[in-house]
Amino acid sequence: MATLQDVAIGLDLGGTKILAALISRDGETIREIESETSKQSKEDVSMSILNTINRLLENDKVDRNRIKGIGIASAGIIDSKKNIIKFANNLGLENFPIGSLLEQHYHLPVKLCNDANAAAIAEWIWGAGRGKENLIYITVSTGIGAGIISNGSLVTGIHDSAGEFGHTSIMHQGVLCKCGNRGCLERYASGTAIVNTASQRLLAGEKSALQKLLNEGLEITNQQIAIAAEEGDVFSINLLKEVGGFLGTGVNNLIHLFNTEVIVFGGGVMNMSPFILPSIKEAVRGYGIFHMAKDVAIEMTTLGKKGGVMGASGLFFTNEATEEELALSHVK
Ligand SMILES: [Zn+2]
């Protein structure tokens, strides 16, 4: 029974909502709560977080002694050693000491990681990369990010910023990116880039079922591109195929760097995976170093939007976390 297993609290801090869940070691969601993120001030965000966790723990049937800790997945720049959210634009936070806030209130250990890393951990423990020592989770949404598990460890880098896959360049002297680099993958294959490219081409007069939206003065969205592709619009199908090619070029770079075993895709843009995934696979099989690329599994997430909150709790259930527990039990 789940209630007899260790559990951890997972918290996914997003710009519009906070998702909190009690997750057992075997990945079962015992209880989950969603609330709006109030972001008038630091104090408001603190209150939203504490209220959400309090509601999660109300009337719960889980013995408090079984709660291993509180894991947090946050957007933005974090410091996982000090448990501080250094900067999160979508939450309006700067130098927010979330670790000490939660430790003071709940007297539980706290761990913090960024949202793409959390999703990678969730796929590693419970999802499409379950049990694999070398996997990379890639989210393709308004931006592009990655969480990298290499030889059984999460790769964080010195500033918790490893995995900025969207800002790796796939084109020398390509389009200038807001990060300062040129040719960033994000400028060619993110949700934002897809809409920009489609709009530019339609304005230039390319034929597409989407032209009627422009004629009606409506903005083009990824959802409309997806619908058009499903209805056989060649313009949209070719655009998404091209996006898959850009992503595949980036994925090849990752495979060559990390000799990875599984690539897991998630994020809103990948709802169009039937049109994108085949050309990603084609690029990997066609242009990757054969012995590294031939067996790489390229999968879609099996956890979807729950990856963040599950991975946050999963910070207490990784092999590394278990080794920490063992070390502590030896000290005792
Ligand atoms: Zn960039």
C-alpha cells in the first residue's frame, strides 16, 4: 500500500499556478492540489506556497514520519546548494530563499531544481527513461530546455544552468538570439519560432489554408498550425518537418556529447509530434555517428505535465538520494 511507502512532497512553481503533490516512492500520486500563483510580492508568493502545502497536508492519511522532504521544481535561475531562487521572471522573484522558508515551516529537508531537470528526473525514475543511466529530457515549448542525466547523475553545472539546449547554436552566423548568441536552436524550433516563421512566410504570400486566418486579421498560433497540418495543409506539414530537422540536428549534438541512451520529448509543441518526431529520428539516424545514434531511443514523455511535480518529489528517490540516506544511516 502506498501509505506504507516513503513519500515526498513535490512542488511545481509556475508563473500562473502552483502544483503540489504527495508522491510515493513507486510514483503513485496520493494527493495533489493546484492553486493560482499570487505574485504581487515575495510575501504573496510565500503565502501561496505555504497555503498550497497546508491544503495538501490537511486530512492526509500519510504518517508524517514517512515524508522524506519537500522537492521544488522552479522556472528561472536557481541555486540548488543554497536552495534559493535567484531570478524567476515569470514569478517576479529575485533572491527568494524558498529553502529556509519551507524548512522553518515544516521542519523537513528541502531540495530545489529547475523545471526541465525535474522533468528529466521524473522520466528517469518513473517515465520513458525508467532505470536508464543516460537519458536526456527535452522540452519544446515557447522556449527549449533540457535536463541531462549522465552516468546516473543529474548534470547541473556550476550555476545550475546546464541543459540550456535552446541556446546551443545550430547555425554559424544564424539569427541573433536575445541571449547574445547567433543561430540558437530556440530561434528555429521553439513554439515562438514556429509561429514567427509561419507568419513571415504567409505574409510573403506562400500558399496555405492558414492564409484565411491572416485575411480575417487573426494571429497565427501553434494550435492552428497543428489543426491545419492534421487537415493535410502542405505548408504546415512541411514547416513542422523542417522544425523536426532543426531539433534533430540539436539532438545529434547531444548524443555525440553525452553518448546518451534515451531522448525523451515533452512540452506543448510536441503535441504536434506526429509531424515533428519522424524528421527528428531521420536526422539522428541519417547524420549521427552510427554506433552512437543507431540504438538511441527517441520517445515522447509518458508523464506529460506532471513531470515537474513528480520530478520535484523524485529528488528524494534518486539513487543519489538513496546513497545519501545510506551514508547518514551509517553515521548514526
Ligand atoms: Zn540564445
